Amino acid sequence: MSGSYTPGSNDEVLLFQEQNKFMYDVFTLLQTPMEIHSVRNFEASRDAQANWRSLTLYMHTSNRADIAIENSLDKSHPRD
């Protein structure tokens, strides 16, 4: 998913709208407090692309996200 994609032709717009609906539904399955908060922020518009931009900005700038990534990596690659 791209936070900056803009469809060009009418067919691309229609396809993008359907993909956006699908991805918003996928985002509703996310479970962390920040993910739930982000989905709720875009509930009225159901804008998956804007939700993705919001989540990626959070993941790139948040200390809490950095810690969660470290913890996830530690679990997947335990040290002896």
C-alpha cells in the first residue's frame, strides 16, 4: 500500500476505491491500541490510504513503536 498513490484513469479510480474498501476492512482487524485508535479516526471516511499514512508516520516517529519493534525482534531472534 502506498500513502501517496493517486489513480489516473476512471478504471484505476474504480479499482482503487474497491481496494481502499478492502484494506480498511483489513485494518479493522488490527489489535494494538494505536492501531485501533487510527482505524477509529478514519471510521467516517473509511479512508484506508489516510489510515496507512497515519500508521506509518507513527511507526517511523514513535518511541513506543521503536520499543515494540525491538521486542518483536527479540522474540523472533532470542539471544543465548
